Amino acid sequence: MAVHLTPAELADEMELERRELIAQCQAMSVPIFNGRIDKTLYLASLRAFEGSEKQHITAA
């Protein structure tokens, strides 16, 4: 199982458009280094980002 994927490869796995995935990476400060994204870091950041959004919504 590969851990460092191109944006297109990771977008295919996540069932997203490539541009949408790149925008998410930028919003979550996930680096794209040498044209590759660390899948583990992306997934961990996505979970944390979604969790913080839920906390923000319930606190309001």
C-alpha cells in the first residue's frame, strides 16, 4: 500500500475531484511535497478538521 500519492491518485481513492482535494489540503495545511501527498497525514488532518467543525457547530 502506497502512502505518498499524487493528488490525482488520492482524489480517486477519496472519490473527489483533484482540484477539490488540493483545496482541502491547502485549507488543512497538508503539504504537497514533490507532487505527492502523505495519505496518512491527509486522513488524520481530515478527521481533526471535521471534528473541530462539529465542535464549533455544537458550541454555537
